[in-house]
Amino acid sequence: MWIDLLTLFPEMFSGVFGNSILKRAQDNGLLRIEATNIRDFARDKHRSVDDKPYGGGVGMVMMCQPFFDAVESLQQQKPEVDEIILLTPQGQKFDQQLAERLARKQRLILMAGHYEGFDERIRTNLATMEISIGDYVLTGGEIPAMIVVDTIARLVPGVLGSAESHLEESFGENGENGENLLEYPQYTRPSDFRGMEVPEVLLSGNHERIRKWRLDQARERTRQRRPDLLNETE
Ligand code: 4GY
């Protein structure tokens, strides 16, 4: 999978994508993540990417031209771009199900904005979808873009090693009929830490009892903390 990020701050991405699992995935050729500076597509001598809002008001609005030119330049290369995604609080709420759908695509462009927002024509005539990571407002779209890329990337086959598998976890299929459950409690050594003991069942070696206990814990925890997940059907 190939992901291009359009941003005013490409350096923000190097720490997040230049380490650990996503670094390894790029080195192995499973993933290609490139951050492009929108300002490289500015045309005037001040390299402007924003301008005053028509109709007046505070703040600046990100201009159409640098975004349209940047996307058109990226589209010169094959394979074809599957989605052009704008990160904005006004978008479709991001969740694991949307991540799974995007993880099947070959090529994505993510656009991160700043200032007061985007010229509306970027939404309506350039983006193919708008995504929000949640109901709060950040200073820019870079952190939301990182969250979307990180979530999608680990679903790409081969990106996680077998020790890091994502098939048995919260929002995976933890339950019996594809139930959407929170994780069951996990423990590691020692079995007694300052008098806090590991549940006996986990030390029993009885794999069927352990499996039932975990499923039970996952269901109870989901019922208490996230009852909304129990009524969700994927
Ligand atoms: N929440 N989900 C979000 C955001 C802030 C463009 C400047 C969010 O995705 N993006 O809070 N973005 C940006 C949006 C103008 C501020």
C-alpha cells in the first residue's frame, strides 16, 4: 500500500513513521509512506497556501490551487489513487471498520490542513471522502492523519509479525460469533506482585477453562464499559 500525505509540516511525520513497526514495513516494501509539502506547489513569490475568507471574518483559509496541483501531480504516477481523504472534524467518524475497508486499498492520499480550514471546493471537488478522528478540534490535520495511517497500516497483511497479530484483540473478532468485545485482562510474571495475585485459572494449564474465562471477562468488561459495542453488528 502506498500512502501520500499532503501537509505544511512534512517533518512532523518522520518520527512516527520512521520507527518501529511502520519503519520495518517500509523497509520490507509492504508500505510506502511519503509526506509532501503543500507549499512546494505554491505559485506566488511568497509561496502562499492560504488567503483571507470571502465575506470577511477572522483567520485564513487554505487555498484550492496548491492542493489541486499537489494531488494532480501525485496522480501522474501509477497505480491509480483510490481515495483522496481530507482530515476534518466534519468528516465521517473514524473507526476500526472504516480502517479495515481502507486497508484493502492500493493507494491513498491524505490531506492535512491548518489555519481556519479549507476552501469548500477542496471538500466538494477534490476530496473523495472526509474523515474525523473524533469530536474535538486540533490545531492541524497531521495528528489525525498519523492516527488514520497507523491504524490502517497495521492491518496490511505482513506489516505485523506473528507475535503482534491483530486477529485476536479489541474490535477484532474476540467473541464467538464475530462479537465486538474489549480485551480480556492480561498478566505476566510474577504470579504474585506485592500481594496482587494473578487469577488462578491462568496458572491452571487448562486451556479450555482459560478460553472460557477470557471470553467471559471480555464480555463482562464490554457490558460494563462499552455496552454500545454489544449492539453493534459489523
Ligand atoms: N478531529 N479529526 C480533526 C481536527 C483540525 C482543519 C485546522 C479531527 O480530523 N481532523 O481537529 N482537525 C484542523 C482541521 C483546519 C484545524
